[in-house]
Amino acid sequence: MRDHYETLGVPESASAAWIEKAFQTRRQELESSTSLKSGAKVRALAALDEAFSVLSDVAQRTEYDARLESWREKNSRDAVTARIRRYVLIVIGIAVLGGGFYYVQQQRATAIRLEQERIAAEAVEVKRLAELERQRRESALLLEREAQARQAEEAARLEAARLQRELDMREQRFVVDERYDKAQRDRLNEELRRARANEELRQRFELEKQRNAAQVEVDRQRRFLEQQERESDLAAYRRQIDATRAAAREARANQPAEQSSPQVPPPLPTRPR
């Protein structure tokens, strides 16, 4: 709700003449003002005309004063309520901040305790790892010494075996040479036997291949001769049929009244095989 008295710049007890004079003065100031934009000036003049039209009429002014009073009372109650609400919110905010601060302190204390426990656990773990590393080094050193001892024993054993082998080779050189020569002779004899066996198999294969080729050629010649014989027999049979048919036609031409019996072609001659 607008305060028309504030718009005109007069108190609520101002007379009608005072209100009219204030209206004219305020209107001249607004019309001659250059600091306001056109839209703002139009709105200000409209509010000024509305305020003057309400306050210049006694009935409207009375009604407006009543409404203004009730509006101010309501605003005052709302202001009190808003102030109480603001105080309550301030108290709640303080309580929340206090609770948050307490929670943060508790969390910080918990974090410090957990960090201390973690540091202690890390220290214990570091000690355990150091002990394990020391045991690992001692075990590695012990294993290295055992390996060196085994290598020394193996080297001594190999050297003894080498010396013994040299002695055995010196003593059994002739036996070894004879065995080597016998093995070479046996190998050569085996290679010769395999070569003869392979040659016999190759010759047998060639002979079998030639035999098969000859048999195939004989079968081909036989089939060719049989085909020629069948063709010649078929040609002779056809000539015999043609001759029989020609004789039948001549007989029918010589004896037209007599009923001629059908001529049966002779059977196909066959050749003994």
C-alpha cells in the first residue's frame, strides 16, 4: 500500500490548502526535473496525481486514513513477528554453529586418534618388515654359503671324474678305436643294405608299373576290337533287314490280291567270344 502523505511530502495533519500547495510544488519539480527518465517521470506523476486525488477528497481521505492505520498496525505486528522469527533463527543458528563446532572438534579428535593409531601401526609394520628383511638377508647369506660349498664339491667331483676319464681313455684307447671302427663298418653295411633294399623296391615298382601299363593297353585293344566287331555285325544285320524288306515289297507288288504274311527280321547274328 502506498503512503500518499509521503508521496506529497506532507504530514497526516496537513490541511487541504497545504496538500494542494505541496502537490503543485511537487508536480513542478517533477516536470522540470531532468535527472529522471521518461518512464520513471510518468510513474512518479501518476503516483502524485493519485495521492492528491485521494487526499483532496474528504471522504476518500477518511477512508484512506483508516486503511493506512490498519495497514501500519499490520506492518508493525508483522515487523514484531519478523523480529521474533529473526531472533529465533539467530538462536537456532548459534545452536547449529555450536553443534557444528562440537561436531568438528569431535571429528578432529577422532581424526587425530586415528592418525596416531595409524602411525603406531605403521611403526609396528616397519619393525616387522625390518625383522623380516634381516631374516631374509641371513637366509640368503646361508643359502649362498651352502651353494658355494656345493659348487666347490661339484667342481672337485667333476675334476676327479675328468682325471679318471683321462686315465680310462689312456688305458682303453685301442679298445675304443676298435669299437669305433666296428661301428663305422656296421653303419656302412647298414647303409649299403638299405640302398640295395631301396633299389629292389624301385625296380619292383617300375616292373609293376610297366606290367599295369601293358595290361591297360591290352584291355584297350580288346575293347576296341570288340567295338569294331559289334559295329560290323550291326551293319550286316541292317543290310539283311533291308534285303528282307525289299524282297517283301517285290512279293507284294507281284501278288497284290494275296494277303501277305508279315516278314519277321532274322535274329541278330552273334559271334562267339
